[in-house]
Amino acid sequence: MKNLFLSLFILFSLITPIKQNKISAEPVNFKEIQQDITNSKNTQGDDNFVTQHNDITLKIGTLEFPAIFVYQDEKAPYQGYLIKFNDFLGVESFVDNINKGCDILYDELLKECKKGLDNCQKDCDDRISILLKEKDDLQIKLKIQIKKTDSEKLKKYTWTTVGIIVGVGTGILTYELVK
């Protein structure tokens, strides 16, 4: 895509009329440009850019494993798959991207859970405050009822005492009259 834009730009700049006194340009060598593009494609696919030939530990996410450096014509110390370093970097970036995606998903789920928990806590606090208000109202009503009961007890004792005195007095009076 970059090569297409570069070619179109160069072609457009050659076709449009340019005043000679303002701009002077050297002629474009298309064969050299094509050769540079071809060489850059060839060097991008080459995996032979290792500068140190030491054994290393490769790390992908939380997984770590030792990697033995094997020269191109050397016999491998064990049977298995060899992976090019660029392919390893691709796998590593893939795993990192998956981890980032999981982190984003985890963060969103955590936000939703916290939001739900906050709503639940708010509803619970509202219900508790309503219950506390009802408890206070009931305590006030209980105190009033206790006062009413105490005054009714006093009235009952008073009327009972008055009734007993009147009854005894009436009984004595009747007894005296009958005699």
C-alpha cells in the first residue's frame, strides 16, 4: 500500500507542469526504487538477526521455558519443534494481546460487579434506615402504651379500693339497719 502511494505520488509529480525557475529535481530512477522495495521485502522475512549465541529463557505471559541456541547446520539435542525467533515474537505478542483483552474484560466485569454491589448496598442501607425509623416509632408507641397502662392500673386500683370501701360501708349500713 505504501509502495502504491509512493508510485502514485511520483507519477503525479512528473505529470503536473512545474515551473522550471521554482523547482529543479533530479530524474527518478524507477529501477533503483523497485530494487530497494524488493530488497526490503527480502530482509523483512530473514530471521538471521541474532547477535548473541547464548542459551536464553523465553517468556510468554507467565510461562517461561529455556531455549537452547542451535546453529543452522548443528544437530538438535532433542527431538521436537524448532521455532524461529520472529515466530516466537509473534506468539508472544499474540499472548500479550489476549492478556490485554482479558484484562479489559476483567476490568469491565469488575466495574459492573462493583456497580451492582454499590446498588445492593444502597438498597440495603435504605431498608435498614426504614427499619430503624420503624423501631424508633415502635419504641415511642411502647413508652406511650406503658404510661397508659400504668395510669389504667392506678385507676383500677383506685376504683377497686373505692368499690371495696363503698361495698363494706353499704354492707355495714345494711347490717345496722337490719338490726
